[in-house]
Amino acid sequence: MLQTLINSTYNFEDCLNYPVHSFASGPTNSMRGAAFLSSVQDAIIVDIGGTTTDIGVLVSGFPRKAEKKVKVGGVTTNFQMPDVLSIGLGGGSHVIVKNEKVEVGPLSVGYKLEKESLLFGGKVLTATDVALAKGLATGIGNLNLVMGTMDEVIDRAFEKIHTMLEDIVDSMKTSSCDQSLILVGGGSIIVDTKKPIKGVSSVMKPEYYQVANAIGAALSQIGGCVDNIVSLDKTNRESALNEAKRKAVQKAIDSGAIESSVEIVEVTEIPTTYLPGNAIRIHVKAIGDIRELNSQPHSQPLVTYDPVPISYESEEEGKGINDVKEQIQAWAFKKSKEEIIDKGNCGTREVDVATGEWLLNDYDVECICIGAGILGCGGGGSPYLARLRALDALKQGKQLRIIHPSKIPKEGFVAITGFMGAPTVLIEKLIAGNECVTAVKTVEKLSRRKIVAIMSAEIGGMNAVEPLAVGAELGLPIVDCDGMGRAFPELQMICPFIYGCQYCPATLVDEKGTIVAVLDCKSPKHLEDLYRSCIVNMGCLGGVAMNPLTKDEVLEKTCLFSISRAWTIGHIVSKACLNNSRPSTALQNDLGAIILIEGKVIDVQRETTGGFAQGKVIIGGLGKYANQLIETDFQNENLVVKRYKMMEESLAVPNPQGVSEPRKSTSNEEGMFEAPEDVLASVPDLIVIVGSDNGEAVVTEELRYGLRVTVIVLPAHPLNCTDEALKIVGPQAFGYQINYRPHGTYTATQSMCPC
């Protein structure tokens, strides 16, 4: 058996077939071991070894999973990983005096503690020396070699260790409330459990804390995984899912899991638009407790082995390897600290005095991406790819220039651009990067209008950030506005076209450079339908640009200052995370967001059809929302939120984790909703699903079973709320026979650019 990242195991054959699943996670083992030793199900776990300290959070006895993408060595991955922070603090950490300041770590003597620390006659003062000198442990080395030699340094190092622990605990918390803390790992002797720790209600160091990691590894569960392509022309979704779940459960049992303990922990559906027969990829994982070794006969007796110490051919070889490890740890610690500092400090916005242009930096891009994700309402594509392009442009020395709409030259025109298609294809298909650039250049030639600036068709998701890269590539500024004030799925929903602006000529470009140009058509809806049929043949993704706007059209018929609004939202979320407060609460206080539910995704149904990602997500409430169950429909973007009538006792029931789940079909055709009473919110208001802890938007293509989320509603831009606009972007435009009821009052954002 080989262990995986979430403390389950795969048999050898499965690991050969799926080697990427065999990555293991040491911190996961420690957290599971800590839960077992302490009998505590919810707490902060701090695992201190010889070189590093890992900290995570237990939720219902299992490590809290990272809500979104996790970086490994600076590279974003799709691995399912525990949410863990690490710092260079351990029992072997060097204690040094630098510029009259005492520093502990990140360098460590590592496995050479018994040779190089003062306690054992060495010359390096370590954290373990400090612990023994302060009476935190006994029976290690010769205490006389430490006492009386560096008393002041030891006292200051003792305080430094405590401060480092408080800082890392504070960074991991997602609530300002005090929480229990469990200390494990051999290096935890360096912590004074009697000294109060900020943000911690109680500290526990359970018996056998030194071997929590090994105990956690022994408690690993057996996993069974099914990953198949299924044609829904030959079966229905429910049958396909049930069959995949049955096979996953059986695989876990066949691999050695106790049948009664097996449960489904992961369900993912990905539409495969490039295959015939309405095909989807279904990935299901089941895990269960391992059967006792003596519960089945074994062909060979069990054998125990004495541990074999790692050795090197020479002392120098071992030293070299340790030096490399120390350099890597030092670099990782430095980068982590820099990122935290950058995250919490927006710095001074750089403005070109001569032109009045706001020159974006890395932090600005990060904030805009977070805000764009939220304003995307689940659509617009994940900002991640466009973010990489924007940051790469900055690294190349290019400028991302934002201008106030009033600064548009009177004689020039503004190009509207963005991507069109189904965001789900981005899971497997990358953009070429030249689609929107080519579309803008082509529409400039066809319209014979001199383009002097770029604007986003929508401020949501990837389409909010891609124009930044387009502007940098073409050397043009980006106007602080957009065409929707959010993201919508169709071209006729762009505000300038709702209010009579000319939309042709228009161009659509795919990653191969194929250009579809429309010189004229009868309506924006006709253009949408024409391009939607083309986009299906283009692989459901392409860059689009439409007839450039005049300065007056931008000022009167676009959503002004939307880039500044995205930045503001991103800054609010980042600041809340840094202060360990709920981002959703911060958005509620600062922007008037309405929180509908906090809970867990219990089902996602989606398909890519007609060039759209369509479906629904069901969310079961947690905490004070435990008796609630809602459903959100989406077509690229979230359209409507419905609530189940909880008066029907058979409708929902809390599962063992306390999450409400449906007991029967959630189909609207079966009369389970009686609109409009059960509709909580609808377009054009912004319905947003965000991670409960980090506050970042979860786009529809990234929704998955088990994700802990919060659903919020933000008020729509006034341009989307007129009678004229509601005919095109209101709920009835999407086939819902309900009237729009606004939530809250829209508060305009001030532009970051001087006018």
C-alpha cells in the first residue's frame, strides 16, 4: 500500500496506473495522529519536528482541505491537499544573534543534533538547548554545557520561539475566536505549554505526542477510485453516478476496507465537449477504515524490521545534502514571509503624473483578480490564466495602464474585448494568448476607427483581466469601466448594445488564428447566436471584439470604475484574511453583501451544451444554517438561487457530518419549487459562491462535492436594472417566470485614477 495526500491508501497496482495520486502528506498523518491521541475532533494542530513546524486544522477529526488550488514549489496544482502552513522552526533550529536581534531558524542542524548542539558538546546553540535551559524538558544531553553561558540570548530566544508560534497560529486561523491547540512531534518540547498563546483557548500535548505522525500513518484509510468517461446518450446521470459510486466503494472494500465504514468523499463531473454522445468524465473516490490484519488469512507471516539509519559514503556528502536542505528551507521561509507582507500591504498606488494613468503592480493585479472572480458570479472563466499573463507582462517590463474614462481622447475609440465560450473547457484546454489581440487588431481594420484604449466586455472572471494583457501587448491603456458591471453569458447583454450602440463589425478568433468577421447583422442577439454556433466548432473558446465605442458612449452607456471596484473587493477580501476575519462578513459590512448560506457542496450537475456550461449546484447548510438547503442554477454564471421548503421533513436530513442533504430528487419539474416564493435571489443581482475561509470566488467549472462555501448576493449596477435592461438580463430572459426583486442598494465605487 502507498499513502496519498489525504491520509488514504492505494494498492500498488493503482499507484502504477495513477502515480500522481501516490504523493504523500506528512502533515496529514500528524493531524490524524493528533486527533487519535487527543480524542479531539476540532482543533489547531502544531507538529514540530527537527527542522520545521507544520500547522493545520482538524475539522470533524480530518485535516481541513485547502479550498482551492495549492502551490507546490511555487507551481499551482490540482492536488487535493490539506490546508497547511510551514515555517523553519524545529528542535534543531539555529539560534543566532544578528544585528543585536535574536533569530531562531530557519537553518537547522537537522539530524546532527547530537553532534552539533551545545547539549552534546557541539558549538551551535539550538532551540532544543533553549528548551532544556528553560526547564521544558529533561534527560537530553548535558545541561551543564548550556547553563550560565548565554543566559540573555536564551531568554530572548525563548520569547522569539513563542512569538513565532503565535504568528503561525494566527496565520492559520479563519476566525477571531480562540481555539484549542494540540502540540505533537518530538520538537514540541521547545514550546512552553503553560505560557498563554494569543488566540488559543487551551494547549494540549497528548501522551505519545512524539510519534503522532507514525500513528497517523498507521490510521490511514483504504481508498477506492473510479475515473471513467460515460456517454449520457446510453444512460442517465443518476445511474452513471450511482454505478461509479458503487464501483469506488467496491474497490475500497476489495483493497481491504471495512464495508460498513466506507463513504464517498469526492465526486467530480467534467463535461467532455470534444467527444460525441453527450460524454462526461466522472471521478469518484471512496474511503474506509482498514480491516484488522488478522481478520483475513495471510499467505506469509508478518515480519517486523529494525529501523535502518540513513548513512552517507562520506561526512562531506551528508553535509552537502544538509546544506542544500537548509538553503531551500531558508528560501521558502523568506518567500512565505514576503508573500504575507505583500498580501497585507497595498503600498502606494503608482500614478503617472503626466498622463494620470494608474500603473498596476503585482498587488494590484492580485486584488483585481480576486475582485473579478467575485464579480464574475461563477462565470467569465477563472481569472487564473489571465492573471499569469498580466503578471508575466509586468515581469517583461510592460506597463498595465488604467485610465479614467474622462481621459479618453475625443478623437479616439475604445475596443471592447474578451473571451466567449464555455469556461469548463479551460479545465483541459489552454488559451493561446493571441485570440483577443488578433480580434482587436482585426476589428480596428474593419471599422476604420483608430483604437486608443481597451475595455473589458465584462468585469467578471478571466474576461476582466485578459484586457490588461491585451493592453500591455498593444501598448494601449485600459479604461476603468466595463460592459456589464459583472459577467453575463451572452453578447447582447453588454450594456452599450442594450442601449443602442452599434455592435458591428465584430470579430471572433480561435487559438489557431481562425477569424470569423461579421460586418452587419440585424441585432446583438443575432450576433450572439451566430457566434455561439461558430464557437462550438472552435472548441467552445475564442476571443471576441466588437465595434469600438466613442468617448461619449463609454461615459454614458458603460459601467464606470469597475476595475477600481474589482480592486476594492479584492483588497477587502485580502485584508479580512490577514486579520483572520470572515471575508464574507467583510463584504457584508463594506459592500452591502447579503449572506444566503454557509455550507458544503453536496451535488453538482453540469453539462456543456450550445456553447454554454449549464447546470446546478446544491448546497447543504452548516452551523447556524444547518437546517437549510439551497440550489443555484447557472448558465456560465449563477442565475437563480432557490430554497427548499424545509417544512417537508422528508426533503432534507443532516448527514453524519451535520450537513443537510436531499432525500429525493431536486428536479423543478417535480413541483418542489413554487416560484417566486422559494426564489431567494436572481439576475441581474450578483449571486456569488465563495470559499468560506478564503473568500475567493469558486467559478462554476471548479465546483465540486465537499467544498465548503458561502453564497452571497451583491446588488446589481443601475444600468442592469432598468425596464429596458431587465428584458435582456432579468430572470425572464433566462426562462424563469418570476419578477426581479432587487437586493440592497448599489453603492458606486470611486475610481482609483485621477480624472
